[in-house]
Amino acid sequence: MQRLLPDPGPTTVEQQLAGLDLIDLAYAERPYTVVNFAVTLDGRAAIEGRAGPIGSRTDMEMLQRLRTRVDAVMIGAGTMRAERYGRMVSEPTLRARRERNGLAHDPLAVIVSGRLDLPWDATLFTDGGGRIVVFTTAESDPPATETPLEVIRHEGPGVDLTEVARYLREDRGIRALLCEGGPGLHSELQALALVDEVFVTVAPKISGGPEPRLIEGEQPQASEWELAWLLEERGELFARYRRAG
């Protein structure tokens, strides 16, 4: 892997993220929030309905190591159904690293699901490791899960993400939050100006078709971002952007 910007030279994912301090950037009213996506050259965030086929092993390493730098990981129901998540930090060595850094061994898994329509047999629910909180407007109860799970209900047509952010910071002590999408959830967070950084992998692939792009749904107001770094490996680009201003 090569670092193209700034200070060009050889690097690794581990080296790039070693000094990444997101925890201390928390706001009083909400967590410092970053999003991570992989997209194709034509901007698609999925191939045949899933994000997994887009990126390489290095992209997956970036994702796993980003999870070691935050208190919680947020996903939408559609992403959970498509990707069928397992334990958020799958490698014991990475969980041990979290603990050495003063974090819980697993980040809190945060799921936004209006209807509680989730794949309850997925490993995230059956493994028993970590903790899960689900924000929903549904009145029904979820089935019993091996992994400890809490349901927070919102009234109204949809889950209020501003209230979610407030709850996570003030009631759960979440200082840094990583959102992994999907595009609809990302769009809502952007529209509410709740995103502070964007990590995006651009894979050397073109998929076409009706697959979603990085942002879907109601388009947020245009915003400007500053490039913090740009890495490259075998034609795959790894960029980190911070909100400008």
C-alpha cells in the first residue's frame, strides 16, 4: 500500500489507523460520527444487492480496524438483511487491542429498523458476543437472542436519528460512532449534518445496473469536504474526508 497524500510513501492500514483518535472528538450532545463505504468506479454501493463483493481484503481490514477505534457501529435494517452481520470485531487480537485502548471488547451494535424486519438467525444475534441496541417504530417484540439486545421505540413515521445520536451520547456514553450504511441511512445522517468524516474505498470495478449509490433517498443539501488522506493498493483507492469548515 502507498500513501499518495499527504507525505507520499509506503504505509499499511494498521499504520494509518494507529494514531486515529476519534474518541476525544466527541461532542457534548452527540458522538463524533464517521461513515465507511466501498463504491465502484460508477459510484455503486452494492453489487447484486450486497456491498461485500465491491472491496478487497484490504478494504475489509480497513473496516475491521475502524471498528476498533469507535464505541459503536451503526447499520440500517436493509444492510443487516443483505450482509447478515456477524460479531462486529471478529478477530480476538483486535478485540484485545480495543481493551488495551480502554474500550469495551466489542463496539455496541446499533441497528435502525422501522419494522423490526431483521434476520434474527444471523450470527450477530446468535453469537452471544457484544451488545445490541435496536431503534424502531414497531410495537412488536423481537425474538429472544443470545447476544444481549435492547429495543428503543420511537413514535412517529420513522426513527428520529437526531434523538438516536443524543441517546447514544448522553444515555450510553458513546463518544465515537461508525456508520456502515446503507445509502438510505447515510443520506438521512448527511441531511441532518450528523456526519463528521467519510472513509470511502473506490474499487477498480464498474457494475452498472440499478444498484444504489453512496447516497439514496431524499438528497441532503450539498456540503463540502476536505481530503485528509489518500491511499492506493493494486488500483484500489482509500480516501478519508473531513467535513469542511
